[in-house]
Amino acid sequence: MWTCPYCGGTHGLPFHDSQLDGMLCLEPDCGRFEESHTDHDDLSLWDTTDIV
Ligand SMILES: [Zn+2]
């Protein structure tokens, strides 16, 4: 589960476009954007390769 690093809330909306990749906090008192720095797509690609 995603947890907002700014307010600790768990209501996040995944957001992706050509420049941003991360989660948008939906807490009314926060509303900040946390940019994702993890290369999870690469890891999942490796996992799939290993299994198959
Ligand atoms: Zn937040």
C-alpha cells in the first residue's frame, strides 16, 4: 500500500505522463505529489524472464 511521505495518508492516485511518474496524494489537507524513483518496471521484467 502506498503511504504519503508528507502526511502519512494512504489515499493516493497513480499519476503518469511524459514528465511525471508517481503518486498524487488525495488527502484534502495535503495534495502533494511524490515522484517515483524506483525502477519497478525493470525488476518485474527480470522476474518474468526468470520464471519463463
Ligand atoms: Zn499527503
